[in-house]
Amino acid sequence: MQMEKTIAKLMEDYHVAGMSVALIKNGQIVSVEGYGKRNVEEDLPMTGDTVLPIGSITKTFTSLALAMLADEGKLDWDAPVIKYIPWLKLNNEELTENVTARDLMCHRTGTPKYDLQAIYAATDDKRKMVRSLEYLQTFAPFRTQFMYSNQMVSLAGYLVDVLSGKTYEDFVRERIFAPLGMASSDFEVESLSKYEKTSKGYVFAGDGFMEPPYMHLGAFGPSGAIVSTAEDMAKFALFQLGDGTWEGKRLVSEAMMNEMHSPQMNGTPYFWDFPETESAEYGLGWFTDIYRGKKLINHGGNTNGFSAQMTLIPDEKFAVVALSNATSSFSVNALGHYASDEALGVEDIPDWSARFNEVFANLMSGMMAGMQAKEEAKVPDTTPARPFGEYAGKYEHPGFGTMEFAMTEQGLAGTWNGLPAMLIHYNYDTFDLMLPVLGTAVPAEAVYEDGEIAGLAVVMEGTPGIKPEMFKRV
């Protein structure tokens, strides 16, 4: 009853339409329940068997698939990936020749997130995806800094195709979903149409909910494309609390289970630093923390319209899985902390809702300050070097695809690899590249040769020191 009250409060505090939650205590699945609505407009209830995207929790499946191949002797975690993919070319020679599957899965390549590429330059062609990684600049020296990268995990997922003789998706279906009885789990949001009970994704807009478009990841699928249910994910979490066997059958060695759950790299991308978390590191596709003196492994997931969190405390045989239909919502993180404290018998449980709301408020404050600083830096009444309409046309980049704009009543409107985009003049020769799918904008500066428009230099990654990418006009 207390957990139900906690979930209800979190959904109210964070404006979450629906949440599906599974709870495991003492190595037993004790509840799988839905709360709120999976479809607001049609007034359909969220259930424990509603199918939702799990986002980056997919990485834990990718790690398990690789561990299975390592057990079979097909993969050496510490062998250079170029041994298996001889044509691999990354941003620099050191990375190309030395990066291993372990490096890819614990985020120590020095490559920043490049979220725009993963969303706007997604392709279904896996070889094309791998070849595009050459254009991702590195920020930190190899193996010196934790830098979360969906693309590097996707490269690791491609190893499953190369080494198993099956597609990554079929391997996971046959070797993980099927043995665990995860009958309502699949890949890509497009597969939601197969299921009767699926959820809409939502963004709270102040006075109601908006539905953002589903996110297609294509070949970046190993980093975040699985869709599942709380019911199915409870089975996966229970398996992760075990020794690598399921119903008497060994799926992966106990040694590999331990290795996946053990720290491999210092650092995490957490937006918070709570004193209850005594250390925060990353294993192979898992966050590996020490929380109130106990080992806690977890992973979250965010995709357009959805947020998810899976938290396990192995010593307590405890796990909680929360799948929500709210974009980038800390409600699932707060629930993971509430449930963990309850499992650990904490008498004075903090107000995790308030704590995470403060984290969110600080992020929003920083974002607003950045927007204000940008507005104050804008020089009014300037014009670009060429008449505005001349910037219409097609612009191409070998790793990030094609942008195409036409002059309309609304301005320079068009697409980036088929997704809507728009160029809005900022000042002088700088534009805002508006990206409605993400509800954001990035700088794009016009580049000229002999007085003619030669291309757009687009900020693909906001990490300091990463140079804009040149989209050449064609």
C-alpha cells in the first residue's frame, strides 16, 4: 500500500500519465502492476503487460549477448575490435587499432554523446552506421575519462552480428528473450503495432499532454531500441540477480555475470551527487554503485516520450523496474531510490521526489541561463552575407547525412535525413538549426568560398573543444 501511495505521489509530482512497475523481493517477483493511463485520449489503463520502450536499459542486453559470445570463445573482451572488423576506422589511429569490446561497453573511448547523430542520422544499414563513427571527434584521451556513448555501444552490438552469424536482434530474441519467456519484448517502437496493449509517449506541456514522435534508432538499436513490459523485465531482473542460469538451464557463466556487474571505469553521467551513493562507477553495460554500503547495479533509459529505470541490490535479492510514458522523467529514478531504501530497511527515507525535483530545477535553471546568455549575445538588425533565400538547397556530410531546405512562408524549412528541420537567422552568418523532434536548436554558421555559399558548419556536439561539422552544399 505504501508503494502504491509513493507511485501515485511521484506521478502527480512529475506529471506522469502512466507507469508500469515490477517489484522483486527476496528473489521472488512480488508484484507487477500498472498505474495511470497508457493512452490518455482513449482513457486506456496502464497495465503490467503494457509494452513500452526501455531505452538505454537495452545496453544491459547487449552486454549479456557479448558475454555469451565470450563464454563460447568467439569474443575476447580485451582483443582489439579491428581483429573482428578489419575495415573499422574511428576518429584516430590509436582508437582504431586498440579499442576493445570492454572499452566500448564501459564508455572509455573518449567519445562524447553525439545525440544528434544517433537521432537525426540513424540508418538501418549497420555497416554504414559503423563507417559513420569515423567522424565522431574524441574529447578525452583514450581510456582516461568516462564518456557515455550510444554509438560505441552500437558498435559493440554490431560485433554480435559479426561473431554470431545472426543479426544482433535475432541473437537477443533467441538467446535471451525466448529462454526467459519474454514473449512481449522486441525491437524498435515500430514493433509496438504487433501488441494489443501499448503505450503512447507523452510530454507534459503545462496544461496537458503532448505526444512526441516515436524515435527510430535503426542500426543504433543495441544502445536503446528494445520495447518490453514490466512483466517481462521482471524476469530479466530476476535472472540478473542469479548465477547465469534460468529454470535449470545455463545461459551464461557465473564468471561473466560477475564481470558485467563489476566496475570497469570510474565515473557516471549522473546529474546528481547524493551522499547515500558512496561510489558510482560503470561496469559492462551497467552502472555499478555502492549505495548505503551495498552494491547496487542499475540502468536507466530515455527515449522520446518514455523514461525507464531498473535497479537491483544483489545481496538483498531485490529489484525494481519502472517503465513510464513520460519524457526524461526523474520519477522513475526517485522510485528506484524509494524502493531501494524500503528494501534496505531505512527508517527515515528521504523525500526523493523533492530531491530529484531539485536536480531537475537546477538543470532547467542552467538551461534558461544559457538561453538568456545567447539572447543577450545576439547582435540585432544584422543580415547574412547573401540574401536569405539563397541559403535554400541541399547540404551533405559523409557521416551525418543530408539537410535540405526550401524557402517557405515560414522561412527556410526542410528536413535532415527525413526529419523536420528549419533554419532561423540568429545574427550575421549564424543560424539556429531548429530541430522539432527534440524541441531544441543548435548553431549553424554559413561558410563561403569566393563569396558563394559553400556549406553550413553545424555544432553536432556541445562538449567544449568539439569542432562544428561541415555540411557541404551540393
